[in-house]
Amino acid sequence: MNTLTPRGDAEPPAEPPAEPPADARPLPAAVLWDMDGTIVDSEPDWIAAETELLARHGVGWSHEQALALVGSALPDSGRVLAAELAAVGVVVDPVDIIEELVTAVAARTAAAVVWRPGALDLLRAVHAAGIPCALVTMSFRRQAQVVADRVPGTFSVLVTGDEVSRGKPDPEPYLRAAELLGVPAQDCVAVEDSLTGLASAEAAGCVVLACPHLVEIPAAPRRNRVASLADVDLDLLGRMVNGDLVDRLT
């Protein structure tokens, strides 16, 4: 069940980081979190915004077409939607399309953050263990900041779509997050819900954890998979970063 946070309300503060037991399994150097569809249930908002934009010009947008954009960098999405409009003789700059989408989705996010199952508990557990966290999203900073502000102090770093030169599936966003945190990417766990995001994290050398939402994620070498973040704890993250393959979707 998703968890709803009303507008303006931050989540209760997390417990301060605790020293891990001396004999504990080594944990990730950092956890790098995708946002849309991974920790917050905002993908339906993006799909609704895309559908409404195209519908104003009499252009249809199927669910399958929308799913193909899940996890994509916004400039790529803007170009796809501009091409759909151009096919019926409507010329709109992709930059203007992006601005409309971001404004619409940011308004929905500001009204209420809907957390994915298990996301808040896992975020709190990771933070309490003293593991640095980065939010690595192709959403723009104004939307990402709204989500980060709901869990004050949890994210040391935000890497957003308007602050990278090459978005997912390029490895730049995850490499940038690891660099800002001062840790090797290969020692980080990246949590993703889309193939595009996984491609970015895998290319960066991260240990990847796929938690599918709207898009099916097939098995692949070195790809950990779970049905829900509610099934993940610190021990499981430690197993992954130490080389165990965890696949609970087989």
C-alpha cells in the first residue's frame, strides 16, 4: 500500500546514525535512489500530464507509448512528444513541452507525495545506519527538492535531470552522484524501477537493485530484483554489495 504525505508535512525525523556492530556484514558505501516510480508513485502523474498535453491538440497517447518513456531523460521525452504533435501539423518546441510537464507534475507532487511501499522505512533504516544517500532522478530539481524535503537530512546529494548534460541511460547521473558523495560507484547500490535507469546505473558500475513498478524488469546477470522495497533490509543490501545475487522475482 502506498503511503500519502499531505502538502507541507515532512515525515517524522529519522533516528540519528548509529555505529554498526563490529562483526556486521559490510554495507554499501552509499545508496543511490531513483525517484519517480521507485520511492514515490509519480509515474502516473507524468503519464497523465503527457496525455493531457497531447489531447489538447487531438493527439492520442496510448498506455504502451507512455510506458516507453518511463525513466527517460526529459529532453528525450520532450522530443518524442514534439514528434507526435508534428505528425499532425502542430509545432511545439520540446523545451516548452518539458516546462509544461514539469509544472504539471510538480504541482501534483507538492499537493501530496505518495510513497511506494516500503520506501520510507528503507530510507530511514539506511540513513540510521549512517549510509549516505543520493537522489538520482531525471525529474528537475524543483520537483526532487519537494520529495527530499519530506525526509529532511536523508539525502546528502541530489542529482537531477536539469543538472546533467547526459541523462539516463547514460551513466553520468550515477557517476556524478558517487563523485559528489566521494565514494566509488561500484561500492554503491542503485535502486531503480525502469530499464532506462538500470542501464544508467549498470553502465556506471553500481550494484543494482530493480524494484519494478509499471514496467517489467527481466532478469539479467548481476541484476538484483525484488517485488517491493518492503522486502529489503540492511542485511539484504549488504549481501548485494558483497557479491550475492538476490532475485525474488524468479
